[in-house]
Amino acid sequence: MPCPARTWGLLFLLSPAHQRQLLTRIAAVLAPGGRRLFTAPARPLIWRDAMTGLESQSLGAPAYRQHLNALGLTLLSEYEDEGQNHYFDALRPAPAPGPGRGH
């Protein structure tokens, strides 16, 4: 069943392979117009997460952009909050209207 709403998550707590797998699975169920919001540092980085104590890894913004694009998602924006958390906001575009589907 397609997911119509926005999803959010701390993707960097997963291994690089699992990050890509999860993004792929989310893209597969994200309904047209649905959005995926996640945080990860903009530069490739490995660190120990202060809240969970788990090793965390960012693939880096270029790798996330490339993977989102390959999945057919449109990166609407990237931004940082006051705490310097980097966000990626991606959209599953609606299909373009075809002949006989309205304007």
C-alpha cells in the first residue's frame, strides 16, 4: 500500500548498505506527492551517536543526492537547523498528465 504522507528518520544509524536498501524500499511505497525527510551530515563521516551509543555513518550529501535521483525522487531541499543537523527533503513526483488525463 502506498505511503501518502511524509516519512522521517535517522537514516545514519544504519549501515551504508542498509541505508540504501531502506531508501529504496521507501521510494517503492511512497505515493506520488509523498515526501521523505531524513537527517544525515552533509559530508561523509563516521561517529558514535551520543543518544544511542551506536556507530553512525553519513554517506555524504553527493551520495544521498545520487541515490535519491536514481530512485526517481526529487530532492526539494537540503537545510540545517539551529543544532547543525542536515536535512534532506525528497518528493515522489506525481506522474505528468498524459493525453486524456486533463491539464
